[in-house]
Amino acid sequence: MAIFYLDYENGNDAARSSVNIISSDNNGSGLVRILTAANHGLVTGAKVTIAGHSVSEYNGDWVITNIDATHFDLQNSTYSSSGTGGTETPFGGMNWADAWKTITNGATAARIAPGDIIRIAKSPAPVSIGRASWTNLSKTVVLENAQTLNVDMCENVWTGVNDTTVTRISVSTDAKEGSYCMKLALDSSPQTNKLQAYYKISDDGINFSAYQKLSFWIKNSAAIVANNWYVALCSDTAGATVIDTFKIPAIPSTGRWIPVTLAREGSGNLGNAIKSIAVYTGSTAPTASSYILIDDFIACTTNGLNLQSLISKNSNEQGGTEGWYCIKNINGTTILLDNDTNSKANEGRGYYGTTETVTTYKRETIKTAMAGSSSTAIQEVQDSGTSGSKIEFQGGFNTSNNNQDGETFFDGLNGWGYGIYLNGKSYTILNYLNVCRYHNGIYYYGSSNNNTITTLSNANNNSSCGVYYNSSNNNTITTLGNVNNNSVYGVYYNSSNNNTITTLSNANNNSGYGVDYSYSSNNNTIKSLSTSGNSTGGVYNNTGVNYLFNAKIQEATEVAGFTNFANSRIFSQNHDQIADNHWIFTDGGTIHSQTAVRHTASGIAWQLSPTSTNRSSNYPLDLSVAKVAVEANKAVSIKAWMRRSNTELTMRLIVKGKQIAGVDNDIYADLTADANIWQEVSLSSFTPTEKGVIEVMVYAWGGTNYNGFIDDLTISQS
């Protein structure tokens, strides 16, 4: 087992410079050989390849000269034929000063092995931005004091010049703030270093000298390379006299809104008498006949709130129940919370929680490489562990003292790509790694089995799902704090089985369902669940059988999506987090425990409620009420008290035939009493001819709004 280090912002994935090493057999005995294998499990955690070295074996220990013994462990290596000399190629990752940059290209399969731990640098800690008012199920957060200064909200049309035509686009079509954004469309021959559009923001000039950065939204129709575009703040009203310049970085994606926060070229404070904002082409001409959309220009301080920030009520650097939210727009003291980066200003529900005015915090993320497509793998795990030696990716490490006292927030910015991707990888552990603004935040694909997430505090604001299981089984999440404001689902299962979440605290305000079991996903379990505000419903279940415990599902549509005649089920124990409140959701009906209608005054009775005419005598709503061990050659007697709200509903007590020797045919009896009368229904006694277990069922069918009840089951054997 070795410990490695990864720092996305300061690390380097490249192999370090090779060093020529001359070795000799200096002990006077032993066999001289050439070391050819890569060594692993080094004292410092370093990973090196050593080739062409002369080493000697003396009393079972391999000796090599001119190498710092504290950095290299030559035990358990393989050797080839004799020779002298060679090179040593270190691959880094041995400490924070020598850290790798990415999971994909740093922690490669050649550099790590089962049992290794990769420590990942944390994101910056939360910073107070003063008090703000939060409202349940609202995307609006109101600050007591503004943290930014408006430059232009793009509500009034800009002037296009040279190669550009400017159009004001309504929010009904597309905008991130207010009612409009600007569309700057180039002609077929765009020039370099030319003013393309401008807007007068003041006749007298605005003082931005307390700020150092410009933050805004951009959406491009063609990929942007470095030096295609820059934004300028100008001292005249027509965008001609540039004071502050902000170069737009390369953007490989198209059709995606991206929050951009840029320091002025040359650093320092912004101008103190700015009269206009302008957009110029750079030294490399943008794509002909392409366009960009722009919106919500604000001036920001170096370390202050901006459009790339996350905000929350959460003051904890690690943990805490309140989620961290991406920002849709900032206009003075008004902040709107985002869903997907492409959600418009008038879309989304925003925050779920207590309505109150409290101290509010902002947090900055680690910006990973921007994806060029929705399916780009951004950080891809490269190796599998084993059942006894998992590979751990531990986020939240403090690089100054090596304590795990924070969390790591990876940010895709444009809503595309897979934040953390496992393709056919197993026996890994992820911990304190958060994801936002990707397509899928964390994506298990292609039989990625037996993996563990210890703590995942936030998988929010992704354009598809927070956590996605695709054909991946037997994975575990211990604590999943928030999967909020994703544009499709919070947690999604596609043909994935036997996965467990111990606690899912908040699956809220997603555009689809909070949890979605789709396409033959079976035997997945969530032991504690809370959902609210999801647009379509709380939980979706397609054709599988899955289990919830202590689920508080607050949507009007709690569970939906069942395929007709599949008899798929969601079993929810202690539903609404109420003891002995158990529900079974299925196609064409529900089954649940209740105390309002009981045969006796204690315990619970079960209620069966068909809601579709599909539930007929050939496909009844069915409940297993008992599985009982029986002896051979002894008569079995079964009876239960049953009741119905309408005689159009048929209730049947039944033991299916062929489940044990001696019971060749179905044995059943139907309720015959009038509505709202308890009747003890008895089966004809039967005698199994072998020792085993029998299952007792109750069926209900007929109508779409009637209820049947069963209570006080009695089984005896003489």
C-alpha cells in the first residue's frame, strides 16, 4: 500500500525527468542482474520505473549504489539478465510538492495498485457574504448587502459594428438573467482585433475601482479558441477607448451557457470612470458566421462572490446538512439559484429548506478541464482494487498540514462531461469528492461493481444526473447529502442491481425524479431518504423490485413509472418516517398498513387498493401475508378476517398450488360479506406430504377506487 497526492490546480501528471544511474556490485558477492520492473509500495509513496540497473543480491537483499535508499524499495521486484548502468524515471505523486494533477492521467493503472490511497487537495473554505433571505421552493436569495456591482444586465439592445449583428433575445427563447440576453452574430469574414459590439452604461462614468474581476455568462455556437474574443470596459460611450481587457478563454463545447469570471489583463483594479462595455475579436478570428450569447455582466472582487461561486447557508468546511447551490444570476442584492447551466432565467425552483434570513456563505470550486461533449470523461478512475485492498480516492486534504479537514468540489462549468467516471472499475472508495455542473456528476458504467462512496455531500446542478449507475451492481454509498437541482434525476439506476445507499438526505428540486429505478433495476435499497420539490415526482420505478426505509417523499406524486402487468414494486418501510407505516407501490394499485380500519383494536391491518382495471382476476393486486414452515402429513388450517368498501371488489385468500408436495392445486376462499363488514374467511384444510414452507397470499381486484382489508391471520397444523 502506498499513499499518493493529487492537486488539480497545482499538480503535474507528466513523468518526472529521467536520471541516469550507475550501479555496481559493491558487496563482493552475489549475482549481478538488471532491474526491469516498475517498483511500487515505496516508503514515500513515490512511483518509479527503473530500467537497466546493475544490482546485487546479498543475504536476500538487493543492493544498488548511487540511489537514495529512502526513496526506493527494491524488494519484490523482478530481474532479468546481468548488465550495468541504467536510468530511473520517477512519476511523481509522492508529496504535495510533487503531486499529480488529475485522476485520469496522474493516477494511472501503471502508477497505482490495489490498497493505494490517493489524497486529493481540498477546495477553498466557505466565506461569509453577510446575511441573506432564503425562501423554501424559491430560486431567489436576497442579500442584505450587495457583493458585486452591475456593469450591464443585457436588457437593452447593444450596438453591433464591423462584422457583427446584435439581436436582443427574449427569455422565452434564452437568457440567464432578467428578460433578455444579447446575441452577437458574425458575418462570413470576421476580422481580427476589431470592435464588434458595445453598450453605453453611463454618460458620466461608473467607478469600478473597488473591483478586480468581471463575471458574466457566455454561450457559443462554435468552439472558441484562445484569443478569439475579449471583453473591454471603456472610458468612452462607444467602446473605443479600452481601459480594462478580459480575454475569453478557450471553450470546446457549443450550445452551453458557461459562467466566466476573469481578472483584467495585467491584474489590478478596474477603471474608475467606465462609460461603456464592448466585445472585440482577438488576434485569432472566430469561426465565420458563428455567434455568441452574452448576459449578466457584473464587477467582482478578487476573492468575492461571482457567477462561478457556490452559495449556501452552510458554514462548515466539511459536512453540514445544507447543500451548496450554483448561481443562475446576480443582480445587486438578488441572487437566483441555478439548475443546469442551460436553464433559463425563468426556470427552476431553487432552494428546499427553512425560510429564514441567516448568514450566508460562498465557496469556490476546482475548475476541471471543460468537456467538449456530454459524454467526455473528465476524471476517469484507471484501476480497480480488490475485495481486501480497495483503491481509495480521498478528497478534502489540507496541503499545508496533510489533514483531511475539508472537501473537494470539482466543477465542470458547462454542464457537460462525466465529473468522476468509473468504466468497468471495481473495489474503489470515493470520499469527500463533490461534483457540480457536469452532465453526470458521478457515473458508474459497464459493470463497475463493489465500489464505495463514503461521504458525498453534494452532487448538484448537473445537466443529467447527480449519481448515475449504468449496468453496475453491489455499490454502496454511506452518506449522500444532496443531489439537488439536476436537470433530469438526482440518483439514476439503469439495469443496475443490489446497490445500497445508507442515507440520502436531500434529493430535491430535480427536473425529473429524485430517485429513478429504470430498466430492470432490482433489489436496490435506500435506508433513509428525503425528497421534495422534484418536478415529476419523488421516486420512479420501471420494472424492478426495490426497497426504501424511512423515506420522507414530499411530492404529490410519491412513486410512479410502473410498467403495466410487470408487477414491479417499491417496498417502503416506515414510510414518511412513521413507525409501522408500510407501503407497497406497484402498477395499478397500492398496498399499505393502516390503523383506521382494523378487525381488532391493536396492531395494523393491511389495505389493498386497486387503481386500474388492469387488476382483474387474471392479474390481481397481490400481497404475501405469511410464509410458514409446515410439517409433512399434518393438516393445515388457515383463516383471516377480511373486509371491503364495496362489493364490486373481490377479495381472495389463497395458497398457490405446486409450491409444496401434496398441494397440487390452488386452495382459496373469497370474501362474500357485504361492504364494510368483517368476515372470517377460511381455507379448506390441506395436508402437505413433505416438510417445507408455504406462502399465503391475499388477492384484490375490481374497480379503481375501492379498498380491501385483511387482519388477524391464523394458521395452525394438527
